[in-house]
Amino acid sequence: EEEREEGESDESPSDVAQAPEVPEATEAKPKAKPVVDLNDPERVALVTLIQAFAEDDHERTELKLSPSLSPRERAMAHEIADEFNLNHVSAGAGKARCLVLSRKSKGAGA
């Protein structure tokens, strides 16, 4: 009866399972925010309006933006409201849909 010596196996080193190569993380990166053109007149107008409310207009508790804003403009307004630390919520439906901004209460933690 033959005994196998060390190194004498049915499996060669190339038969041993290798860990599969992991693709680079470039495929799994989250989508980057698109570069915003600050010369976009719609964005500039929204920033001007929202900034004035956020920083200067303390007589009003909320600012209701025009229902004539396009969905793109409303999305920009949501982003800008975040930048100025304002509450923002869309209200209404269809052509009456608008964005309502308000200041965050000082007592609300987070």
C-alpha cells in the first residue's frame, strides 16, 4: 500500500480556489451632485429671494413661492432652502403645486 508523500496530492496549487478579483470601487461610487451654474438666472433669482427671506425678512414667518415654478426650479428651491437652514415643503397639486418655506424653530434640536 502506497502512502502519499508531502507534496503529492491530487490537487495542484493552481486548482486551489482563489479569491475573485474585486472590481475597483469606481463602479460603486454614489452619484456626484451636478455642477450648478451660478450664472443660471433662475437659480440666481431663487437664491436672492430665499436669502432675503432667510436673513432679512423677519416680519413674515413663511414664504410661499410661486406655483408657476417648474419642477426643476422647485427642486433647486428645496436645495437652496437647505443651504439657508429653512424648513421647506411642497404643497398643492398640479398647476397649484408650490413650495412653502419657513424658519426652523430655535427650540428644535438636531
